Amino acid sequence: HEGLSKNAYLRIHTDLLLKRPALISPLAGWKAYPVSIEARLENQMFHVELKIDVAYSSTCPCSAALARQLIQQQFLEDFANTALQHEDVLTWLGSANGIVATPHSQRSTAQLTIQLQGADLPLAELINTAEAALGTAVQTAVKRADEQAFALANGQNLMFCEDAARRLNLALKRSDAVKAFHLKVIHAES
């Protein structure tokens, strides 16, 4: 096409498969990340833009506070004016009455649009950066110990969508591969 055009455009949309280890068990599984790569040559300038969707889990801080409040109310109802022993409380916590409510976790997605500094495509690096910033990546392989570790991570990592956006903003600003970015965070109610 020499002499016919000075511009070029290429768009590739695919699922990038990355092998992800389980949190505790020796299992691993493949996780698909929807990725789009848009490259263009205009006026002798080369531009590359990536779009990456990263799925994660988020637990609502408000829902967690409401669940704790209901558990406290149930505790007061079950043990009003009762002398308690350590074993009584432990048994109650392990019973159906002990946990009358749980905070809801949400399937969440971070949609990242990234303009790259150079011509390299650090897809896995950018996904790892996003997942590390969020802290609760969706798991691919899960045994009981992994499920418990994931529940613990979600419980200790409460976040609204604004919190997730702030975390991603900080992480992407620190990346040498990123020239500019736009992000959208979606927390879908359970």
C-alpha cells in the first residue's frame, strides 16, 4: 500500500487466558479477560490503546455494618440477662442463630481503557496491577480452604465502587507502561 495511504488502523478483540493459582490449595485454573487492542498510525504518529475488563468481588461496607447490627441484636435477644461462659458464646457463633445475616458480595468489573507509553503490550502486568489493587480477584479453582480464604479476603476488604476506582487510579498512575487511562467500575448488586 506504499504511496496509497499514510494511515493504518487495527482492532483486535479477544479473551486473554491467564492461569491463576488458587488462594490456598495447589489447584490452578484458567481465567478469561476480555481485551481489545486498538492501534493506529495517523500523520506518522503511532497510538496504541488497550481495553481490559477485570472481574473481581466486592463486599459492600454498608451491608457489612447492617449484618453486624443484626447479629448484635440477635445476641442481645438470645442472651439478655444471662450469665455467659466462653463456651456458650462460641457455640452460639457456630449456630444458625449466631450469624443471622451476612453482608452481600457483588460480582464487580473494572473496565480499563489505557493508552500505552510505548509499543509493548504489558497485558498480564496491567491485569496483575489491577487485581493487586483491588485485592479480591474472582477465583478459578476453589476447594474449601480457598473458599474460606476468599471469604476472609472479602470480609477484610470492604469497598464501595468509589473505593475501587480510587485504588485503581493510584495503581495505574504508578505504572510506567501507562501514558493515560480511563476507568469505569461496576458493582452489580447480588
